[in-house]
Amino acid sequence: MNIEELREYCLSKKAATECFPFDEVTLVFKVCGKMFALTNLDGDLSVNLKCDPEKAIELREQYPAVKPGYHMNKRMWNTVEIDGSMGDYLIKSWIDDSYNLIVKSLTKKQQEELK
């Protein structure tokens, strides 16, 4: 997976948007104004994804490329280094999980609007 594939997949999610709220190299993906993924356009490709706290620990133990979320709440965010050691399907499934966690946290009205 490269940056364009990552970007296209994140933006394929319903109501997903992209922005640069922090600086010109940190690309953030949001749904209804809440962040579900972010990546740095400088350096090696990685993506920060929200994760269930228990699953976050399991993934870190199972995959060397999964680390506690850089500059994030390390309990609920992982940084996934996209280094070719995992299949794209796995990274996409974690993006899906992150997106779905954010959607679940939205108000009932916002969730209805996404349907």
C-alpha cells in the first residue's frame, strides 16, 4: 500500500473528509468532524488508527510494525508502519475498525445521517 492507496481507501468511507489541521505534512481523515486516521506525508509511510484498547495491545504483540499511537492516546490508538510486512487487506480492516469506532461514538442523529 502506498500513500495514494491509503488516501483513496480512507476517502471511500461514507462522509469521510481529509484536512491538514496540525501542519502541512500531517494528513487527517475524519468522519463527521472526528478523526479516524492520520498519516505523515514526510518520511516512511505509517498511519495512526483508533482501536479497541484490548485489541490494540494484541495487535502490538502480534505485529512488529504496530506500535502505540505516536502523539496519540496510546491506550486507544496504534501507529501502523506500512512497510510491506502486512497485507493491504489487514491494514484496510484496521482502517474499517477505526472508522466504525468513530461512527459508534457519534450522536444518534449523525449516525442516522450516515445511513
